[in-house]
Amino acid sequence: ALERSEVAVVLLDVSEPISEQDVRIVQTVIDSGRAMVLAFNKWDTLDEDRRYMLEREIERDLAHVQWAPRVNISAKTGWHKDKLVPALEHSLESWDSRIPTGRLNAFLGEIVAAHPHPLRGGKQPRILFGTQVSSRPPKFVLFTTGFLDPGYRRFITRRLRETFDFTGTPIEISMRVRERRSLGERQSAKAKKGKGGRR
């Protein structure tokens, strides 16, 4: 069903604690690269204590999908079901969106200037430029001078979401590390190029 879909609604029963199965289903949606909306059903049955416990469970078990819109509904009474379609449309729009390369690199330039990557072994990996290689879901490639720490990649992902409103969609960031060539390798490459030009 996920393979045939564009956006998934993960329905959670608020009268029960969030289960391992719920978390597994959420992860399956992320792994399939689909847009997502979390619908919390039976909301009308919640008392104050259960609402408090549910918020703690969401913080603990669903913190990795804070980007997914939450809609509190009651299937029985129809309460808030009108909020489901706008949430689906918003997620779908994010899933399908594309950032122009110039705008993406201006954003990356601002981030790197304000929050440079920490030094690693006396060197500071730099982002040379980035590009969005696809949408559905949005995938980005960053060309760098060295490996970016996972924490720094998460920071960039968070800022991408805040700046370009990727509500409701997973986003992927991968790196292409451009190793600096030694002087000997650069001279060798120049020599080969020179030979090619004289033919």
C-alpha cells in the first residue's frame, strides 16, 4: 500500500500507550520515503492525566518525526476530520517541493558563516556547494572538503526544515567528499591534460 501511495496517514489510538508496532509503522513510512500525517484518534475520550502521559510518550517515541503534522480527531463523532485534508495537502506539497540551486547555496553560505563546522583533527570540513538531486521525497547532496559530523548534518536538516517548510516529509542529505589532491597528483593530472592537448 505504501509503494502505491504518496502520503500516509498513521492512525494512533490515544486510549492506548504508543506501542512498538506504532513506532515500527512510522519508521516503515520514513524508510519508504513517503509524506506523512499523524492522526490521533479517540481524542474526545482523553482526560487530563492521559493527555499529559500521551504528550510524554510522543516526546519519547516520536521525537524523530516532529516534522509530521499532528491532527487530533474522533472517527466516531467526526470531530476535526476536516483538518485531515489540509494536513495531507501540506505534507504532499512539501514532499514534492524543490529548492533552486542558487537559493540553496545562499542558505548554506549563511549557515556556514554563522555556524562553521567544528574542527576535526586540526582541519575544518567545509561545504563547497549543495544541490537538490530529486523530490518525492526531497534529497540533497552536499559537496564538502571533509566528512561532516552527524550532529552538524542534523543541524543543517533542522535549518532546512525551518527555512523552507518541509512539514510532513522526510528529507535526505548525503555528502560527496572531495579529497584534496597532493601536489604530485595535481602536476600529474596537468601533465596528462597537456599531452591530450598536443595530439
